[in-house]
Amino acid sequence: MSYNTKNYTEQGGEKTVIGGTLEIKEGASVTGLPSPFTPAANQTESTAEDVAGLLADFNALLAKLKAAGLMTADTQG
């Protein structure tokens, strides 16, 4: 009978394969990973008193999300 493990480190330690679920418990940390996430600039809470003001606040939020790369930019038609 043979056994194939889902998780293993290849000889030499250059590569580790996770074939199952990787669970990171609360309080644990992972170091060395590049972060593809860029936070968007802060958008203050809206104090708009009319639809036009709310529209301006919403469009400012959309612009910040696009600038941070969290939303694709508008396509020119």
C-alpha cells in the first residue's frame, strides 16, 4: 500500500506544496509575502444634504478606489 501526502516539502527545501487547506490560527503571522493590496485613500463620511452632494461624495469614493487599483479604471468609449 502506498500513501501520497497532500502537503510536503521537496528535497532541498526550496518548495513546499500545500494540497489541502492551509489554516492560519488567530495570533499567527506570515512574513515575506509581497502585498498586492494598496489601501484606498480615506473617504470621509458624507455630510451631504442633497442628492448632488451625495453624488459628489460617491464619485470621490469611486475615484479613490480606482487610484488605489481596487477598481478598474473607466474605459473610454
